[in-house]
Amino acid sequence: MGTYVKKTNRRRYEDRKFSVRPVHRDAPDLHKLCEVLIRLTLHDSGQSRIDRRAAEPPDTYRADTVATPSDEGHRPTRSETVE
């Protein structure tokens, strides 16, 4: 058998040289970042408040009452007023 013949022009990993260059960028705008953070926090707390309120029974909730036999058969006549 013959010797191995390289099929690409790429360098071997050991022959590569890596370099790191810094990228200088402007400093972040802290006022905008704080405003966004505050808005996100308020939105999340508002959403969680909505979820909690939806799970609670309403303040005007009335528990079901058990009808007594005397209440079932009584219907007001035309002369009686219903309040």
C-alpha cells in the first residue's frame, strides 16, 4: 500500500495559530438598562397579581344555599310584591 495523501489544503490542528483581539465598544447606557429592568419587573409583578386574583374567589361570591321545602313550592301571586 502507498503512503497517506492529504486531500485538503487545511492545516493540522497542531500547526494552527490562534490570536485574540479586543473589540472596543461604547459603555452601555445604564439609565436605559435600569428603565427596562424596572418595566420588566413591574410587568411580571402585574401579571402575577392578575394570576393570583383569577385564582381567588370574587369578593361578591355567595355560597350556595340549601333550599328548604317550604321555599320550593311558594310562588308570589300577582297581588304580592317581589323585592
